[in-house]
Amino acid sequence: MKLLEDRILSDGEVIGGKILKVSNFLNHQIDVAFLDQLAQEWKNRFSGSKITKVLTIESSGIAIGASLARALEVPLVFAKKHQSSNVNEEVYSSKIYSFTHDQYYNVVVSKKYILPGDKILLADDFLANGNALKGLIEICKGAGAEVVGAACAIEKGFQNGGDQLRKAGIKVESLAIIEKMDSNGIEFRK
Ligand code: 5GP
């Protein structure tokens, strides 16, 4: 989506070749009207999917998820990060490796908010190795809910998570896919 690619080129900052900082519209200051435009694009791409809920992870997925849920007129559920692996029976849980923080964390979702038969659209700000989305998929499986697809704003194609998920049959719709980035610039997948 050209709108997002242009915004990344004007406002994004590449840190050390692997991390893209987009703090002035997505990850710290949030351009809500801009996210609403992204949400309309996903609404078109997933039209006819009969989505019942959007599922993301706190905290950076929540803004994207909220715009998307508003556009689709469904609730947003976010998985909560949980310190201990000792989680109770009232929640679905999954262990996720974060490469940005180089550590594992547990995420939990109350069994009240993901139900068997739900048609779930996953959402996140970034897709890199795909661990966050795989964790959410595990939670949906545990709940007996169907994963309709994944809506990601920025995919770092060189980290392969998106292509692995597509090969596994998940409809992944990323609005900007970065093929290459370094201090000289950013190249998008055509
Ligand atoms: P994955 O689980 O796909 O490896 O990484 C996705 C998660 O890591 C996202 O939820 C996002 O918060 C974080 N992340 C991955 N890469 C980047 C990046 O380049 N910039 C920022 N700001 N977050 C990232």
C-alpha cells in the first residue's frame, strides 16, 4: 500500500539493520486517522470473511487492532503479557519468543473472549519471524476458533515469518513488505 510505504520512507528510522522505528505514527505517538485508512484497506482485503473478532497482543498491536475492529464492527481482544508460565485454567496461553527483547514471554487470553466457532482476524503492527502470530494461532486452536487471516501493517520480508505462515495456509495481508533495509535506505517487495 503506497500510503504506508511513503510514510515509512518519510518517518521510519532503521536501527542496526534489523529494527525499524516508526514511533511518530505507530509505536509511541499514534496517527489514529492514518491507522483508520489502513483499516479500510484490510476491510476490503478481507471482505466476505464474516470475521467475528480481531485478536492482537498488547501493547503495540492494540492501536492497529482497535482501528481494524472499528472498521469491521467487531470486538477487539488483546492477549495480555504474563510474567509467569504458571497460568490458570481460565485462560488460553502461549509462550512467545521476542527477538526485539531477546526473551520468552507468556501471553494469555481469557476463555470468555475467544469462543469455539469464532472467526478471528489476527492483527499486529510488525511481522518479523512470525512468533507473535504463531502464538496467537495456538491460542485460537486451543479455543476451537478459526483463524481467517492476519492483518499486519509492516512485514519485514527478509525475516521470513510471513512467508512461512503463507506456506502454512494462513492468509497474511501486510500493507508494506520490506525486502531490504539498511542505513542507505529501504526497499519494498513489489
Ligand atoms: P515476530 O514475532 O514476528 O518475530 O515479531 C513481531 C513483534 O515484534 C511485533 O509484535 C512487534 O511489536 C515486534 N517487532 C518486530 N520487529 C520490529 C521492528 O522492526 N520494529 C518494531 N517497532 N517492532 C518490531
